[in-house]
Amino acid sequence: MNKVVDEVDFNKPIIRNKSLSASNPGNMTTSIEFPGFSSITLDEPLKHGGGGQGPSPLQGVLGSLCGCEAVTFNRTAQEKNFSYNGLKFEADYTIDIRGRMGLRTVVPHFKTVRVQVHVSTDEDEERLREVVEETEARCPVFNLIKDAGVEVESVWIRSIQN
């Protein structure tokens, strides 16, 4: 089946609007509703004063980074006819919690983010490097974190398919 695509004028902004709703009952637990999808709960661990009902908001951001890179990688791979059978992410971050505690000289967000991505593919490393470079240039969440001055270490590993 042929797909008809309208010509896009990149000289004009192409704006999309997405929304969600969230509620918090006066503690550290926030329920987030995504229209047309399921909801998620973000919370802090019990040992940090939360209810332990879900991942922390910062873990949510890290998960969003992995999801956004996966979507961006997929789109880029399709454009470049790059064949792969999946991605597996391992990610972590560091934070100096003094910023969250009110010390204004310390940023309250991530200090470092490390992401390791295993790409299941038979494509060669040069082709993978090309898709990764374009993915990181296009990924909104990756660039949001990087532009915040966070030290980002991103390692993409080619895993030969079995």
C-alpha cells in the first residue's frame, strides 16, 4: 500500500499540542492521567518520605528519555533503511540533593545521566553510528536534558542478532 504524504514546509513552525492531567492529594504521590491511555503514579520511596506507590519523578524523566530515544531511533532507522530488532536500555543518574533541600548554589536537577543502549542489529557499526548521531540530534528529551547543562554519557552498543 502506498502512503501519500503531504509536502511539508519547514520554513513555517509545525506546532503540536499534547496534554495530560495530574492530581496530588497533599503528599508526595501524584497520579497522572494521559487522555486515551492508562495512568501512572509518581512517588518517592518510603525512606525519602513518600508512599512508595511508584517511581520517583526523576526516574520518570529518565524513563521518558529512554522512551523518547526509542521512538526517535525508530523513526530515524526507518528513514535510513536501518534494520534492527529492538533496543534495551540501562540508565541511571546522579543528583546532588542539596539543591532540592534549598541550597541555591547547587542545581536541583540531574548532575549526570548515563544511558547504555543495546541495539539488536546485523547492520555495521558505521551505519549504527549514523542513526545514533541523528537520533541524538533529534530527540527532544535528550536535548532538553543536555541543554540544561547535565553531563550526559550515552553509549550505544551493537548487539549482533541471533
